[in-house]
Amino acid sequence: MGFARAAFAAGIAVGFITGSRAGREQYDRIVKYSRIVVTSPPVQRAGHAISAKASDLAKSAAAKASKTADDSAKKARDRVVKVNVPRMPKSAAKIGKPGWRSRAGHSGVPPVPTEPSVNSGRKTTHND
């Protein structure tokens, strides 16, 4: 939340600077006050405290996520071990080559009728 406020304040400052008609004096004043604020000890301490807290939160979140992932993987492994999948008997039927045009092994299915091509009997040239 603090970063959002700081970014918003920086945006307002930039907008004021670019939109200001007061000139160079106003710009110099804003730069001077912003440097004073940024280098002040309370702001420095707050920045370090925020950084340390964010680092601690990230470490604890990573540890918790790792533990949760390990627990989920163990539960999934246990469930898979309990599943009983029956084996399928090997088929004696001859199966043809894979593909949608393959008719081998499908003796009860009649062949697909073919129609003459639209271009049958016509020679094509590059001038057509």
C-alpha cells in the first residue's frame, strides 16, 4: 500500500512539473524538497523496515507453498497406489495401419466409393 501511495505522489509531482507554468524555480523547489524527504532518516528507516518485512513475508510464503506442494504430491501418490485398473485382454483381431483411410482389419465395413475427379480428362496448363 505504501508503494502505491509513493508512486501516486511521484506521479502527481511529475504531472505538476510538466504542467507547471511557474518555470525553473518551481521545478528546483520540488527537486530540493523531494531530496530532503528521500534522504531524511525516518524515511530511510521506514524503507529498510518495509524491505525487511517484505523479505520475511516472501520467505515464509515460499516455505508454506513448498510444504503444501509436498503434502499434495504425497496425497496424490497415495491415491494413485490405491487405484485398481483391470488389464485388458490382448485382442486376436488384426488391426491395420493407423490412419483414417486404413480399412485393414475392418472386414465387415465396405470400401468407400470413389467418385471421378472434377478435373479428370482435362489437362491443366499454366495459362489457365
